[in-house]
Amino acid sequence: MIKDSHFYLANLCVDIDRCIAALQVRDFGRYKASLVLAEKTFQYIEDENTKSKALAILCELQNAKKGNQLEALRKNINDLAGTFAAQITV
């Protein structure tokens, strides 16, 4: 199966959701491990348009972390994950 851009974006959203969950319970080891997974997912992305979307998602995590907006981002990320997952082609 060739994985399309929506597959990687959906997976990235799940990785970011894990990061948020870890931050909310102050489990920084789990946060770092989840961030490593997100970075690995990002590395699989080849399409430039998809990379820019993925980079924006990663930046949003850092902005939400700084601005104490993790729960709001979590809702948005979960909505995005569902949207991307629904568009996966096989």
C-alpha cells in the first residue's frame, strides 16, 4: 500500500495528540518520546504542500504550549485527524 499525504497528516495529528496528553499530565518523558514520533512521521512526508501543513501543525503545538492553549489545540487536532483520515485513499 502506498501511503498518501492524508495518511501521514492523520498520523502526525495522533502523534501531536499524544504530546498534548503527556504535557497535560506533566509527563515530560512521554512528551519527548511522542515528539520524536511526530518528527519521524514528518520525515516520511515528501510532498512540499503536505510538509508545509505538517510544519504548521508542529508549530501550533509549540504555540499552544507557550500560550497554555493545549486543550483547544487538542480539540482542533482531533478534528483534523478525523478529516485527514476520512480522505485516505487506498
